[in-house]
Amino acid sequence: MSIAGPLVDSFGRVHSDLRVSVTDRCNIRCFYCMPAGTVTFRPRHELLSFEEIARFVRVAAQLGVRKLRLTGGEPLVRHSLAELVRMLANVPGIEDIALTTNGILLDEQAAALKAAGLRRLNVSLDTLDHARFEQIARREGLDRVLAGIVAAREVGFEKIKLNAVAIRHLTEEDVVPLARFARRHRLELRFIEFMPLDADDAWQADQVFAGEDIRRLLEAKIGRLVPCAMEDASQPATDYDFADGGGRIGFINPVTQPFCATCNRLRLTAEGQIRNCLFSTVEWDARAALRSGASDEELADLIRDCVAAKRRAHGINSDEFVRPERAMYQIGG
């Protein structure tokens, strides 16, 4: 039996974007992602091998997946990650590979990742203030993040985006400095609303620093923002250019302005579970299929089943919302 896409759910959404978590481990402890106390990570044998990830991606590509994003945890703590990038870049049908990282190990690995075929980088940077960085990350490391951004630029990465989680009562003072930093260094900055995926289960709705409020603050302090034409209807960010030509700002507003209607993303966790939504409460076990001798056709059917079961929306703002049992670091950002 042949394997053929596209992957279309019951609401007509075509899925072409796969987020692959390569580890649940991380070298910092951001409170919006990881617990404050002792963390028990998955043992290595439970994680998918590079060969298993590559096989899953080969099948997904035959079903129409074209873009990959490697996530974690912190993906750069996975040994020899550039080798996985090289394997995935050689999969027929894959057109783009991106990486989301906290940047702490980026200065050491940027050159190898670029040579392996990584095309785009998203670096998490919530603040330029050392004390607030340590308050959020519960570790030191801001200078290493900044060094990683410099190194990535020097080895030829042209598309570098900064991801800043916006948290009311905490990061208001960081908005303008981050925007000015991005403008100065020709980086695209995206503000992401704080979501209920923290491991400590402490998220409160009044902590959501809405994208619209951030936009108004930037216009008041820096200058007018002009809406951009959407390059991709499925992109999660609403983008604006500064009217003076000084850069681009994106707003990812999953809480106040959900973009579920155009979502085209699937997720593969580090231990091989397929998820059709960041907030899914159900998973499909690809690892069991991969390790039990399942055929490519059977693996494709599993992916199709996952897509077919996708809900219309995550429902954060509804009474029916059920928070996932797993936190962001366990799912993959």
C-alpha cells in the first residue's frame, strides 16, 4: 500500500509542520516551563534514537510534512544534535528545518548546526536584565545567550528570531529594551503570551500580558507599527513592521487571540508520542510502533489517526478546557 498525503483533519486543516522534541532535559529552569524542585527526566533508552526520529520524519514527509522544528527541553543538550539535523536535511520532501533553543550552548554549536543544514533559529530571550533573567530561568546564563546570538550571526544564520514570553506583573519593563535590542541587531522579536503549561501549575489568567497591550506600549515608546501581509496563513504570529523601517515584531497570542482555525502543526515528544495539539490530553504511541516492527504504512496510519482526532480548538478560555498533565518541557515547545 502506498503512503500519500495530505494530512487533513475533520475541519479541513492540512498539516505540514512537525515539531520534534529531542529531549526533556534542560540546562535552565524557567518557571513557565519546568518545576522549581527536583526534576526526574526520561532515561536515555526511553528517548527516540536519531534513526527512529529520521524514520518517523521520512513517513511524515510522504504524508505532506514539509517543515520541521527541533525543540526540547533544550535541544542543544542532546549529544551530537548536528548529526540529527544532517539526517533530517536529507529526507526527501523536507524543505525547512528550524530550531528553538535557550541559546546557552549556541555559541559552541552554531557552526556545526549551520553546516548540517539547519536553516532558522529561534532563541528564547525574555529579558536583558541579569537579575530578572535569573528570576525567570532560576539559573545564570544571560551573557551566554547573547554570545550565542552573536555566534549564530557570525556563522551565517540570517533568520534569527527572539522569543520572549510575556508575563504581566513581571516583564512589562522588558518589552521596550528587547524591541530596541532587536532593532539594533536586525533580529525579529516575537512576544508569546504566557500559557497554562508550567510544571508548577501556578498559571493564572491575570498573568497573561496580552499581545495587544504590548503592541500599544511599543507604539507609545518607540513608534508606529504597520501590519504585515501574512506570508503563511498557518503561522502563529501576527507580524508588524515599524513604520520607520526599523524591524519587525510578532505577537503570538494563544490565550487572547487563539489561532487554532489555521493550525497545521503536529508534535512528536522526545519519547515518541504523537500529539495533535500542544494542549492535547491524548497521545499516539509512535515509539511502540517503531520498536515493534511496524511497517511504514502502519506508522502512517497512526499519524493519520492522530490528525483525524484533532479538536477544533484548545479551548483555554472555555469552561471545557482541560489542562494537559504534562508541562511544556515534557511536550516540546
